[in-house]
Amino acid sequence: MTKDLVARPSGDLARAGRADLPAAVVARGDAGLRRFIEFFTVTIRNKNTRQAYAQAIKQFFDWCEHRGVHRLEQITPVVVAGYIERHKASTPTVKQHLAAIRMLFDWLVTGHVVPHNPATSVRGPKHVVKRGKTPVLTADEARQLIDSIDVSTLIGLRDRALIGVMVYSFARVSATTAMRVGDYYPEGKRWWFRLHEKGGKRHEVPAHHNAEAYLDPYLRAAGIGDGAKSPLFRTIDRQGRLTDRGMNRNDALRMIKRRAKAAELSSRVGCHTFRATGITAYLENGGTIEKAQVIAAHESPRTTKLYDRTSDEVTLDEIERIVI
């Protein structure tokens, strides 16, 4: 259904394939179909969010159709509440599905396809998170991983540089892999990273001297320093040669899993580990949540706090005071 629309948002209704769209939307005719398609192709710019919402909407309409709800006007607050109540996924996933349904019907209401939004009054499950689940490396473990990389090869130089950027700039993996050569640039006496974050936001961060020490040898060995608009982190072919294709988040994840295993670290280490590790190391060395929030480009300090594991050791020390 919506997966095809996400892949080719410029397609017209005929090529969209009505048979793959929700029956309740098809029943509204071309006006309803067009508004439905526009929701995914016009209102959501982030590709990952678009795909997640597309999957959420598909599951919701499949659930409705299996229960005999085949028209939009049949979708009432009770129907939406029933879907949310019976959803088997984790609480964050259920909340995301409810958000997708609300946004879709808001779009349909403003487009005069339906008179009201049936999801507005439906409450999602409570979900309070005070500590993030992302695995964090200690400073020694992070150094162990970086030092375990063989930098006598181009792929080793690339992998060390990519990990270095994520650790020392708190960058998301998608922002790191999306970097162009020109996004590592000099300003005054310092080098900077230009990161393209979620929502199309551009974020500049000074380059840590260690990150510079990792990136410079990679750029020299790769010979790509003059291609400002070309991908900074590129894939490697079977012959060990750099390609013109930029890495994506899945390429980075496979690399990180491979490097973590070679360094005998936890199999839970992933892309987000380095963002959390960098923030934790920063806070352990006297940094503040407020400044960490700015570097990480978080909207709220509460999000940054989820990455703060500096209290873990203190908590354990206090627990050990229970002497029986």
C-alpha cells in the first residue's frame, strides 16, 4: 500500500494502485485518494518517519477491514480506541501508531474528506522513560574499540573516522552518513562539522582534535578532498576500493557490529551507542546537560538526560551501603 507511495511520491493515482490502498479511502473517490496520498508525500519530509507512519496506517486500516469497517465514516473514537487497546506492540510503538492516525485524520479533516478526527479524544498508553536503553561504552571500552581498528587499510581509516565523528560530535548515524566532503570545513583556526539533522535542520559543531586526527588521514588516503559535494563516507567494493556511493545507516550498523565483535565488546553495541557514549563522557568530565543538548541538537534537555549514565556508578555505590 503506502510503501509504494513512499518509494515514488510523484506517481499519479492510476499508478498508485487502488487495490493496494485502504478500502475506506478508495470509497471516497479521487478526492479522498489524493488527500490520502498527499499526507505521505507532502506533509512528512523525513524518510524514516514516512516509512514508519506508512506501516502504522497500513496496520490500522487492515485491522479495521478485518472487523467490517470499510468506510471512513465508520471509523469512530471507539474504533480507534479498540485498535490502540488491542495493539500487541511496545508502548512507544503504540503511541507512534496513534500519532500517525491522528495526523492522517487531521489532514483529511482540513481537506474536507471527513468532518472530524476520530483519534483526537483517544488517549494512548502512558510511557515514562527516565533512563535510556541505549548501551553505553566506558571511555576505556571506546578507546579499546577505536584502537582495535587496523588503519593500514582504507576501510579501517574510514571506519575509525566515522566512529570518531559520531563519538566526538554526538551526531546521529543518519546525519553522519549523509555528510558530504564539504561538510568538514575550516572556519578561522578550527575545523567544523556541518550535520543535516532530522526535520531538515542544519547543525554546526566544532571538530574535536581527535576527530580531526581520524578524518584527515582518511581523506588523504581516499583522495576525495576536492569533491566537496560528494559523499564523505563511502562504501568499499570487494577489491577494497572506494566507490562513489555513500554509506547508509545499515552499512554503518553492519560495520559497527563487526568492529565491536572484533574488539570483544557487547553484541548490543549499535550506531546510537556512540552518541550516548560521547554525551556520557562529556558529562563525566564536567560538561553540562544544557551544553550537551546544544551539541546533540536535542529539542529538549529531557532527551539529552536519557543518555546521561554518570549517575550509574553513584547509584551502585549507594546500593552497596546496604550491609546485612
